[in-house]
Amino acid sequence: MKYGRKKPINIKIFNSRGQAKFVITDQGVGIPRKDRKVLFKRFKRLDSTGENNQGLGVGLYIAKQIVTAHVGKIKVSSIPMRGTTFAIELPLNKAKVNTS
């Protein structure tokens, strides 16, 4: 939401083949391909807006840790100056949670 350029954010939640899927799409500045490899690293902050956005760089890191602990996947796709989509998939069956 921080990088959404004050445009609507679309959130879809649905069940597909035993997976809960969450798809979050904004119409923000996008994320350059070269930066996507480090998006989920701890304390990594990207600021392609030129604005002084506040943050610690832990939000996406924590999100990935939670999704991974629940045996899920998180993916990102983005088009610069058009927006970004995060897709989260979590199994709906009683999977063994990874606590390590």
C-alpha cells in the first residue's frame, strides 16, 4: 500500500485445488526485475518512488517466513510504472508446519 500511488489495490481470495490463494495487485510504480531477487531479504528496502518512505525492510521478509512455515509459496510479478502482483498459496489440508 505504501507504493500504490494512492490508486486502488485489488485483493482476491479463493480456493483452487486444495490451496487457499491470495492475490494482491496494486497499480503502483512496479518493481524492477533486478530488484525482485532481493525483495524478501531481511532489512532490504527498495525505494523506486523517489519519496522518503518509512520502513525497516522486514515486512516482505516476515511474510515469506510465515508463508514458508505453512508450507506455502509466495510469488511476485511486476511491470514498472504499471503495478505489482503478489500471489500467496497455502495448502488447505492439514500439512505439517515447519517450526525450524
